[in-house]
Amino acid sequence: MLFCMSLCSCKPEQQKSKYTAHSFDYFDTVTTITGYETSQAEFDKVSNEIFSQLAEYHKLYTIYHRFDGMENLCTINEVKDGAHRTVKVDRRIIDMLLYAKEMYNKTDGMLNIAMGSVLSLWHDYRTIGKDDPENASLPPMTQLLEAAKHTDINKVLIDEENLTVTLADPLMKLDVGAIAKGYATEQIALYLEEEGISGYLLNIGGNVRAIGSKPDGSDWLVGIENANKDDYLAYLQISNKSVVTSGSYQRYYTVDGKRYHHIIHPDTLMPATEFTSVSILCKDSGLGDALSTAIFCMPLEKGKILIEGMNEVEAMWVSVDGKITVSSGWNKYIKK
């Protein structure tokens, strides 16, 4: 009996192979799941669960579409008879909005989900400009200033006990594009960790989150895209970490020969002008998403003070003239 037990204990673990799955269905971006499993069937089981959860978060957090039988951010934004109604929502909406309010305070207002009135103007003009480049134009500043009067996050009223949300300003709109994708990514990663699943890398539209390391114990390799070339600025080695980049080089349109990107400064109401990209490395993908947008809108020194004051959070700034600045612990993650 002891002999049999000894033989069993020496039995090698089944070898795992690398598998990949893709989707274009969620958060208007590309999702790539990479994982190591003993078979395609085992990988499909995990990846299908990830896609299923991602579909739910996408429906809950979208501001552009309603879904039958579901209250989501789109229905929260709706106005009827000159006012927003009080909407009873899924707990996952409450938790994300509370986290967004926390990030508003941490970033001195640079991450503000109540800026939907301003961002919707830019979205409309950007859409028209991309569809009809010859007639592309900027939102009039008079309209932007008027919209900015309706961005007070304190008028987003959340009742945790009754799970309701009310927008107290009838002209207010929520826009969670700077945090929802990263927040959803992190919630899915936490679920996988709780289930004891490891050896996966999620890339949800540039929100990269590693769940564990590779089966051999080695780190995942994540590249930071170079905006002006077909290469990478850096390769990071990570396990159980997240890397998120906000950049001016993917979502933009052109007016009179000048590019105008989608990251709008809360004070100027215009696209932020100091950086080409900002990358955040930390454990929490939701935090990384929020910080990458907020830091993009801050002067370099102010952003550095914020990052250096946070535990296990690193950043890389790329200025418009190509200068690269990194936080004090960034380089320890660079591939040697």
C-alpha cells in the first residue's frame, strides 16, 4: 500500500499546451484570451466562461444600447418628461460607479464619469468627421462650456441598500469609457483566481491582465506599443499584474490637417496635449484603466507625485516630442 502511494505521488502532472481565443463582440474592441491547459476542451471551458461574463459586463456598462429586461447605464442616462428616473440596477453597476467615484477623488477630478454631456459632443463630432472627412469640424466651445455645467459627479446619487441610481441633473450623462473595461477585466480575473485558475493572460482592448504565470513559472511578456512605429517601446515581464495604456494614436479624427483624439481634459474640454501615451503597471486592471486616463490629463510632475505615492503602481509617460519618463520602480519589470 505504501509502495502504491509512493508511485502515485511521483506521477508527473499532465503537460499543458498554449491556446488562444479571440472575440470582437465586447466593449467595441478586440479581446484575446491566452491560456495554458491540458486540452482544447479545458481551455474552451474557461474561455467560454470569460466571454460569457464579459458579455454581461458589456451589456451592463454600455451607454449606447438598451437590452430587453435589463436596466443598464444606457437606461440610467435616459430622460423622460424632463428628468432622469430612479433606476434599480444590478449590484455590478453599483460597485463600478462607487469605484469610479473613489477614483474621481484620488485623481483630483481628472477621472470623471459624469462628463458624458461633454464627451457625447466630442463623440458625435468625431463620428461625423470620420464618416465625412472633408466636412470634419470641432464642437463649438460655447456648446462644450454649456455641457460642462452638467458634470457634477456629486449629482450621481447611489443608494447602495436599494441598489438604485439617480442622476439629479436632467442634462447629465454618464460615460464610463475610462474605467468600465478595466473594471470588468479585473472582476473576471478575480473570479478566475477564486476558482483556482491560473496560467491565463487576458487582453481586453489593451487592458492586459495576467492570472498567475506560465506553467513553467516564467513571466508573461507584454509589449508597450510605439505610437509612431511598428515596434514596441518596451517589453514588460509580469505575473499577477495588469498593464494598461491610454494613447492618442488610435481613436481620433482630423480637422484642417490636425488630429484630435478622444481623451478630453476635464478643465480645457479639449483633447489633452502633453502626452502621446501613458502606461500603468499595477495589480488591479480597473485601477490601471482609471489612472492611465487621469495621468494622461495631468502635468508630468503632478502625475509622478500621484504614482510615487501609491503602493505597487508604476507608470511610463511618452511626451508628444517622444521623451520617455518612468516611475522609480518601472525598470525592474523591463525584460532583461
